[in-house]
Amino acid sequence: MFNVLIGGAAGQGIDTTAAILEKFLKRSGYHVFTIRDFMSRVRGGHNFSMIRFGTEPVHSHSDRLDGIIALDNETVALHRDQLNENGFILCDSKLTAEDPRLMKFDMDGMAKKLGNPRVSGIIAVGIVLKLFGETLEGAEEVLRSFVKQQFVEINVKALQEGYQIAQKLYDHLNGNYHDWMLVSGNNAVALGAVAAGLRFYSAYPMSPSTSIMETLAALGDEAGLVVEQAEDEIAAINMAIGASYAGARAMTGTSGGGFSLMVEALGLSGMAEIPLVVIDVQRPGPVTGLPTRTEQSDLRFVISASQGEFPRMVIALRNPSDAFYQTMRAFHLAEQYQIPVILMSDQYLADATSTVEPFDPNRIEVANPAGKHNGDGEYLRYRYSKTGVSPRLIPGKTKHLVLIDSDEHDERGWITESAEVRTKMMDKRMKKLDGIRRELLEPDFLGAEDFDTLILGWGSTWGPIAEAVELLNQEGKGRYAALVFGDLYPLPQKLLLEKAPKAKRMINVEQNATGQLAGLIREETGIVCTFSILKYDGRQISGEEIVERVHKEESK
């Protein structure tokens, strides 16, 4: 397993360099996992990407480095302590940093001689590929997917020149992931939505959710869908609700600040019983917070968003594969129960890229609009039913008038202030929760069956927790397992109630300041965690950090 960091200032081409390198490594058969840490600025500051790769599956980042590609002195100063003693620091010869592990090359000078100073990053990629014993097979094809046709030739030359001036440090390892996909969490959400039959997506750009809209826009013509950049998040969610009412599978996406503007319309989806999928790609708040960083602080807010009570489903995405299939499932649940389904992701998962097994859209069957009206009698859009789900017709597709309203209404959809009707309609809507609970997926169980310590987490902590459990069990000082939740509301309880009594201690791991999952579990089940490991500085916790903090807490 190797871990290489590419660091420098915004505007130095860090993300492009990382994207090209990770694609070469994937083509060589490696399993790849890349994270991106960047500041909310166009130029300057310190940005970096970390590419972790090996012949075994990699599901999270590591704080320990085997190599650094430094585009400025600050990268060396900030990250040299993470580098192992046999690692390397690749940089341009003009950098003034000093370290015995430095490998200096005149990459900027070589790039100028080639006629384009911007290809110095590609020269660095060539050097790294040689260091790891890789070949340049398929170089032109890889580069063509990142640069315009007129620049392919010069980039191939730059890659070759970098490759020629380096010496091999490591032997090539044979991996079996050549034919797997390399996608980000946001890419996976977009592909899952298309596979589910998405026809309308509306959003206002807000990091870190924006690349969902960009991916869907790129696929729009081929997939037969409309992507609308709205003037704000209020318009975005109302457009999606209108499209769904008209019969199109619809979705909107945003981050926490935008979701704050959507909450009243979320209630409209609940009251009018219009299927809707919403994704909240979390970042630290409140207000603007840290626009390009990660956090898991919206859970309580999303569960209770909008005034009043109505059924909803809240699902946290754990990794890119999970993001694809859970997005498909979200459309199924929204259609089946005529409810809003809220997906929760975060910047870490959204922007990280990973090698994943090719997706199978046939694994998830998405429901057609639930319920049908038979016969020529009166059509009751909100007819009382044992399941709470009423027959849904698409306006303009039949002779029947499809009435909806944001006011309380009777079975026809007519406004009412009757106390009796209000109670009946509330009971009807809330009955949907019985069916939703039968659809719940239990959390992933990771680790030893004979555990004495049980770790709890949700969403994107899945990868770091999986690695932490493995590391802790390798130490042999105890037996560790974990439950990592995807479905969050309603809260699946079967596996939790089965495993919790077996644990001598329970540890909650979350990316927020208040332990929101632990609080939800305590509220729903009475189960209390022994202690929590919380991180809320905008950076994702790693497996090594979880291990370190577990030992620190256990030693108290």
C-alpha cells in the first residue's frame, strides 16, 4: 500500500495532476482512493490531494505518506513529518526546502524548453510512474481525457521526459482492478439518479454539491433529462416538486445553507404527497462556515426540517458504491410512499475518488407511481387507505382532475378546517411510516463477531471506521467491531439491539461537535455510548486517528 501527496497553491494544477496520476495507477491495476483538501480561494493558499493505492481495496485516506510531490516550499514544511524515513519528496530544483529525502529536478525548466510552462506537473507524473515501476502504456488515451486535442502531443512528450530522467524505486505490484470504475461520490450520485430514471434536476450551485449538477448536465442529452440552474434554492426545490407533480422523476441538491432555504417546500412535498429526492452534501456551518471542508452536522436538522409532522426517509451515503445504489433506492422509496427522501453526503465523500466495481442498475427496481384509479367513478387523490398511500394519477394523462394543496385537505384535495378530517389525513400520512420501517436496511456490521468494543458511526466515516477496526484487531489488545449506519430515519434498530448488549463499551465516532447519532440512538432506544470521538475542524478523521483516540480514551 502506498500513499502519495501532491501539494501546492491553488492555481498550480494540483487537481489535474492528481486526476491524471490516479487514472494511470488505476489502469495499472491498482485499487485507488484519492482525497482532495483545498481552500475556498482561486489562487494561493495551500491545497493538496492524497492518492492512496495498492493491490487490496482502499476505502479511506491515511495520514502516513510514502511520497510527496511538492509544488512549493510550504508543502514540504507542512507534510514532511508525515513522510516515512524511506519516502521521497519530489520537487523542482528551484525550491529552497532542505531534506535528505528531497529529489530535485528542473521540471519547470524542462517544461519551458518544451514550449509550455504548464506541463511541469505532467513531467512530475512521469517521474512518479517511473519511481513505482509503472509503464506509460495508454498515455495518449489517458491524457486525451484531460486536455484538449491540440495539447495532447506536448503533454505526452512531457510525460516521457519525466519518465526518462527518473530511476525506479519500487517494484511494480500486480493488481486486478483495471476494469473497475474510478468515480467520486458525487459522480456516483449522479449516475444512480440517471439509472433510476431521473428526468428533471434543479439546483443552485453550492459547494460541495455542485459537481452533481455538472455531471448530470454533461449527461443531459444522452440520458434524456433536463438540468435547470435555478436562481436560488427555494426556486430549485419548488421546480423539482412541480416536475414530480407533472410525472417526471425529479431531484434537487444543495449543501446545508441551501437546504435551510428549502425546508418550507420540503413540507409541501410531505403535505401534497409528491415524491421528491433531495441531497444535502454537508459542509461545516452555520451560515457560510467552511465552504470546501467536510462535516456531519446536519443530521438533526434534516430529520426535523420543516414545521409540522409528515413522513420522510433520511439516508446517509457511506462510499461511492453505496451512493449509487442508495440514490436509486431513494427514488424507489419516494415513488412507493409518495414522500420526500433526503440523502446525506459530505465534502469528503463527494470529492474523493475511488476504484469501484462497475455498477449494476438492475440491482434496484424503482417503483412506478404508486396506486391506480380504476373505473369511471370519482377520483380521490388523497383517498384513505390502510397503507397511507393513495392512488396517484399524473395530471393531463387521464380525464380526472388531479387536485393538490398545501393547506390541509380532504380526500378530493379540497381545503378543509374540519377537525375530524384533519385527524384522518394526518393518520393517513403517518401510516406510511409503517411501510417505510419494513423497508429499512440495517447498518453495516464490520469486524469481529466476538467483540468486546462496538464502534458506531454513519455515512462517510464508514471507510475510516473499517480501517480502524482492522488496525485495532491486529493489535490483539481487544476485540473490536462496528455498526455504520446508512438508513438513519426512521432508525433501524434490530441489529443495534442485538449487538449492543454484547459490548463492554460502545464508542461513537462522528464528524460533529455534539454526537448527533449518539443522541438519536439514545432517544430512540435508550442505549447510551460509553464515550464519543468527535471531530469538527473540517478535516475527515482517519483510521489511524480513530485508533489513537480510542487508546487515549481507554487509558483514562
